[in-house]
Amino acid sequence: MCRLLERTGFTPIRRYGREYYPYAYYAVRHLQKAEQRLRRKLLPQSVWHSYERLWRRLERGWWGLHTLRDVGVLAQKQGTPG
């Protein structure tokens, strides 16, 4: 995808992957909602911060781009103001 953009005069700026597939990704991604439903803390806040950082890395990294269902690329045409 990025090579095609480059051949047509675009510069890829950012890539992402979302929509969690397989379902296990979705279940793990939304563990924090379980806390809200149960009205009970399952993990300390420091763990949730690390958990969020890990998911952002997954969504933006190679593994996420190859396993998540919704993948996108943001590109800019060369010579246009950013």
C-alpha cells in the first residue's frame, strides 16, 4: 500500500489498525468496561496506564497492521502544505 502511494506522489505519514479481530483482541481490549459494569476494581490504575500504552503500540505497529481488521494509511501529496 505504501509503495503504491509513493509511486503516485504521496508520502505516507501514519498507519493504523483497528477493529479487533480475532474476538480475543476485542475481549481483552475492553476489560476496563468489565470494571465499570461490576463496579469493582480488577486492576490498579498504573496497570491500566500500561495497558493503554500497549494497545496504542499494537494499533500503530506491524503486528496490529497484520492482524486487526480495519487498517488505514494517512498520506500527504508531495509539494502541498501540511
